[in-house]
Amino acid sequence: MILRQILPALLMLWLGCCAVLTPAQAERIKDLASIQGVRPNQLVGYGLVVGLDGTGDQTIQTPFTIQTLTSMLMQMGINVPPGTNMRLRNVAAVMVTAVLPPLAQPGQVIDVTVSSMGNARSLRGGTLLMTPLKGVDGEVYGMAQGNLLVGGIGASASGSKVQVNHLSAGRISGGATVERAVPVLLGQGDHIRLELHNTDFSTTRRVVDGINGRFGPGTASALDGRAVQVRTPRGSDERVAFIAEVESMNISPAQMHAKVIVNSRTGSVVMNQAATVEACAIAHGNLSVVISTEPVISQPGPFSSGRTVEAQRSTIEIKQESGMLTMVEGASLAEVVKALNAIGATPQDLLSILQAMKSAGALRAELEII
């Protein structure tokens, strides 16, 4: 019986010791850094979506849709008489965007996003006509065409409208074909450069030590707090195998600097584990103003020629809750959250509290307001 009673306590103690002894979570180098030159590229194009069910552009407000359609018909040998008033409802002018993956080769297919640039009510059920996708240098790197998939639905009748999700943008899975490859120089000579996603001198040092510990001293050297130069074999096969092995290495990144991010539009507050609060006292109280309006009916006297008059009477009430002075101090994220919750502050109140704590020097973290 005694063993049964103390067994849960022993189990909890063992789990607590395991949590304390667990090392920091390691990450692969491919998740921490990228190879210089191996990067995606943005593509953009302008085209037409046809086959809409009367939800296309209103051509009076969007003349460029007619101009594009006329130019396309002329290229196909169809001449539209000048001054022809084409009232089209099934065509929409769109912008097509895509991301060209690194090392993409001609013939590879990529996804594209199609977005209306006119006043089309919906792109649902439309088909994108052949659209060239250009890079920042103006060269064509892909061709897009296909049926759109719009993840929304809408209906309207007699002035009422119901809409779910967004109808002015859609996606075509595998809707573009790569026509030209972007030349990539995988390093200069016998070196490549690793670029960390976040500048951190401690993490850079750990990456260098990890690579040198596995492949020998002098293999990697830190150029700054973000770039690491690595010596690689000259042969392409050996170089690819070497890079694959480097990317698969596990490195424990250094703890990020303390940071608190506040979204002033939504009231969201996010703190990382390094955020702490020094001892400070906070008095928090809510101030609310309530305005209520009710109708008042004024009746005229009997046998008088007056009329019944309706007026409005407003009542304004100001309430301020008393703020109790509370001591706040925390050496960990859990203690900080617990202390702020004890004050009874809402997310919107935290915006002002955190700014005041930062000004007072009590918040030991970088405060970023977005």
C-alpha cells in the first residue's frame, strides 16, 4: 500500500530529473543555413482568365481587359473592327505569380497563383490562358496555363450577398512549365559559403566547430556572424556528397536574444524564453465610458393643437476600476506570464504595460511593435 502511494511521486520526480537533464534541441545545418547562390527566384506575368460564369471584369471600368483581348485576337489572325463595344462578362485580367525553385530545370512544373487585377467578382471556374512568366531581368523563365482552383464560394440575389473565403484569387497546381534554367555557381573554386538565416555569432561558432570536428581543422572558417566559408572537394560528385553530409549535421543553436513582439492591430503579445522582468511595481486599472441613449415621448396637453414629439435622452457614465499596486518579477517566461495574468491585464492592456516596463528598464528584452 505504501509503495502504491509513493510510486506516482517517484515517477513525477524521475520525469522532472529527465526534463532537467535533456540537452538543448539540435537542428540540422540545412534548417539553420542556406548555400550562397542556391536560392529561389520570383516570377510574374500578366494574362487573361476566360470561361467565367458572368463574374468577369466590367469592361467599362477596366478598358485594359478589352485591349489585352483585342491584341490576343489579332495575334491569332482575328481582326476586331475599331470602335467595337465588346461587353464581356466571362473574361478577367489577372496577374500570375510563381516561385522558381533553386536548380530548376526546363520541363519541370511549378505551382502558380492567379489574382484578379480588375473588378471581377469571382474567378471560380475560370481557365488561365497561356501566360509567359518573367524574372527581374525581363527574360521568360516559364509558361503558365490551366484551370483555376478557387477555395471559396459566393452567391447573391436581390441585394443580399453571401461569400465564403476569397474569390478573387486562385491557384493552379503544376500550372507552369519551366522554360529556362537559372545558372547557379555552386561555390567559387574549392569553397562554398553557408549563410545562416539569423545573424548570431555564437551559432556561427558552433557550426564552424562542428564542421571542423567532423572533417578536420581548417575545413570551415567564420567570415562574420552570419557567413561560414567551407572548403569542399573539386569534383562535382564528391562536392554534392560532401554538401549533403554537411547539411545533415546536427548543431545546437545558441539561445536567441530576449525579444517581445507586440501586434498593435490584433493585441497579440509573443515572448521568447529569454524574456525576463526585473523587480517592478505596476498599478493597473481599466477606464470605461458608457453612453446610453433612450427615446423620450413628449405628449401635448389635452385639447391643444400640439403634436407628439419624440426626442432622445443620453446618459453618460464613466467607470474607473481601482488599480492595486502589484509586485512583478520573473526569472523565466512562465513566471513573467503568471505575473502579468495576476494583474488581470487584457492583451490590449499589455501593449501599454510592456511599453512602460521597457521605458522603466524593467523589461529585459527587445520590444518590437508591428
